[in-house]
Amino acid sequence: MKDSSKLPDDLPVPVDDSACDHIEGMLFPSMLLITNSDQSIDHSKVKGTVVIFFYPMIGNPNSPPMPGWNEIPGERGCTPQACSSRDNYDQMVQPGVTVFGASSQAIEDQQEAADRLKLPFDLYK
């Protein structure tokens, strides 16, 4: 099993271009999303603050990353990002705050990652 917390020495550093700064505080549109725990959630109806962190792919320790993955700035940060959200979950989830993770991975991959990483929040595709 590979250790996803060990990063290559020559990993490019991502740069924040502020392109998403306008998103904070926006209302979430009404749409039904299915989580890895088979819940249907419409975030436009969730009371309080919803924190959704997006990532392209959480790696599976039993398979290598796709070719070129390590050359994409920030891509190797998906598993550490999910683990950081897990490790800081109690601080993030104050009254009225709900946390979710989302990627384009298959829901089966999301469930494997949630189980393996012991994530206290749902993931969805």
C-alpha cells in the first residue's frame, strides 16, 4: 500500500489566482445530490452554512495515480485535503455548519475513500 501523504520532491506548487473569491456567500441553486451514504440532499434547503470542498480525485493506495497526475499543481493534495477536513471537523462544524466533499469520482470510489480515511462527513459526485 502506498503512502499518499508522501509527496514528490519536485511537486509544482499551486497558485491561488483568486478566481473563486466571488463564490463565498452565494446561495446554492436547488438540485438534488446523492451522497456516498445514499442520502439525497438539496443544499438550497439546508439551514445554516454549508461548506463544500471540491477535489478532482482521492487516490487509492492500491493503484498508482494516472499518468501525469504528479505534474498537475495541487492534484496530489486531494487526500491530504480530505484528511485535513476530517482532522479539523470538530472546529469546522460549529452550530449551523455542515461539511461535504465533492468530486467527479464514482460513488463507489467515494465510499472506499470515506471508509478508509474515516471521514465524518459525506462525499458526493
